[in-house]
Amino acid sequence: MRFPSLLRACTFALLASLSSPAFATVDDAHSFAMEAAIPFVEQGFIVREDYWNGEVASGQGLMIKHQMFKGNEYAFWLGSANEGVEFDLKVYDEKGKEITIAAKSDKMFASARVNPPRTGTYTIVFSLTSKKEKSLYWALAYGYR
């Protein structure tokens, strides 16, 4: 008679894995960032293994400083594990001038592509806003070619 309890446990595990916001994690956010990277990889971008992630209040802006090199093209992918999120993702030079040449948003991720005019430290500025959730999981990954 162990079979019914095993069946119940498996059913519960399956249902838990299908529900999204209640069980969202930063790992899920990273998975969506990697999903955003797919078209870029197909165009020759190399995805870096390191990435940033965390939890942030809806609407709160975050910024990350990152070294980029002239001659490389970079792409940044911002993913969220929460549904119904609006993304804002831009890249700025040391003088505060936006250098983003292409940006795109989808349901669970956003991307920004840049071609730095010179080698230096640049600032990636982003926010995630939700009408439903007060706190959002995020991950920001990047690649270059």
C-alpha cells in the first residue's frame, strides 16, 4: 500500500514545480537570462560563466560597474523568475552617456547590446517593476564577440 502515498508525493512535486511565483528563485531568473542569450549565441557571442543575481524591491534601480574593451561587442541579459515584470536595462559610459545600441524586452527577460567606444569601466543600470510582486528575483548575465 505504499504506492498511493508515493503517487501523492510525486503529484505534489509535479504541481509544485509547475507553479511559478510562489517557488521562483534566482536560479530560475538565471535560466531566463540564458534563454535571452540564445539568439546572441547563434550570432557568435560567447557567454561568460560569471553573472550577478539577487532579490530586489519592485521598481528599485540597481547598477553594476563592468570593464569592457574597445573592439568587442557586448550583450547583457536580464532575467526574472517573476511573471508580469517590466524591464529597464541600459548601459552608460563614465560620463553618463548611454551607449546601448539595441535593447529588447520579453515576458521573462530583457537584453541590451553595446559596442564600447573605448576600453574602460561602464555602468549597467537596470530595474524590474511588477504590479503584483513587491520583491523580485533577478539575474544579469553577459557575453561578447
